[in-house]
Amino acid sequence: MANEFKTRAVESKPRERIESAGTATVASGAELLAVILKTGTAGCDVMELARRLIDAFGSVEALVRTDLNGLRTGIDQYNRSHPERRVTGLGRVKTLELAAAFELARRGYASRPDLPSTLSTAADVAAYMRTWSDALAEQEVFWVIALDSKHRPLAEPQRVAVGTVNGVSVHPRDVFKVAVRWNAQSVIVVHNHPSGDPSPSREDIQLTRRLQEAAQMMGIPLLDHVILGDASRGRPGYVSLGGSVV
């Protein structure tokens, strides 16, 4: 199976896919874990090892919340009850590396700005996004915010594309892949204009229409497309292509 993994198409290899996309959001939890694990073992490629490790703890979330002792105990218990799908090859060093990576993730998550209780207007979206992004960055960046039924973010804004100083290429599937991943009831999309002028371009308007069409097909409403610009000197600093979010 290890040789089989090496011969897979580039699109199916997590490291290559992440590098090609320029963002790790394209990868599943098992794929991200496989990147950290680096290698599998005889008879068990790295992707299968990642899946077994996630199964041992029930979910990615539960796995990442586990400390070093919990990792060791959980793997031992899983191996006793699943002799046909044992988690093997995780020696002292690799287990320590996993524990360190999970602790780093927990600390970063704990220090993040609190998710807002709701995003009711485009002004709310713009204010929230300024805690996560640089509106005057040198490149256009495109984000997706997945929302529950009460317009509360289900996760931090997900970056799905990075473009140039005057444009960014986004496909609707990249937007709604995020929505499906988080089981979103609706989405808001946001991107910045490095020039500081948030006025929408013809391409921005066309993209919004394409996203609205995809949203109707998916049954996941697109509530707004907010463009961020320079908010200094009394400027509003944003334009809403979808009007009020509510």
C-alpha cells in the first residue's frame, strides 16, 4: 500500500494539494494529520494510519484535544479492541511530535479573537474581518464565513484563494466546499482591495452572480459578498454586494 500511495495522482496527495492551493483548508482532517505523520508503516500507508488514529479517538476534534498521556492510552486501548486495524509505527519521537503539534493548535485556538454571537449587517462582517485579515494587504485574499441558522460563525473565516494586487480567481466549488465541510446553513464571502478602494469591479459583480447561482443550486444561501478597503479618514472601508446580511 505504501508504493500505491506514492503513485497516486498529485491531486490526491495532501502535501502537493496544499502546496498547489496555497492553503491547507483544501485538505481533510485525515490529510492534514498525514502531513504531520509523514510516513506510514509496512502494510499501512500514511493516509490509512491517519484514518486509524482519528478513529481511535472518535474525531479530529477529540484527537487534537488529547495530551501526550492521552495519546498513548487511547492508542493502546484502540489497538486492543481493533487488532485488525492497529495504529502502529508511532514511536516515542513521533508521538511527542503529535502532542506538540496538538498543544500548539490548542494554544493558538485559545488566543483567537472570540467568534461573534451573530453577523447581522455588512458593517458587522467588515468589523469582524478586520480582526482576521489585512484589508490593505498587497494581494487580494478571498475568505468564506460559514454560518449557522442564526447567522453565527461556525468557525474562523476560511481563506480559499490568494490572488494578485488587482484580482483573485475563485471557483464556486471552493466556496461551497467550505459550507459543506462545516454543515453551514448560509455563507458570507469577503475579499479585500489592496488599493484601499472597495468599489466593486465588473469581475467582482460577475463572481457574485455566479456564487448566487451556485448557492441556489446547493440550497445554501449566499447572504453577502463584502469587499474590504481602507477604513481610515472616516471612510466606511467596505462595500456590500448583497445589501444587509439579514
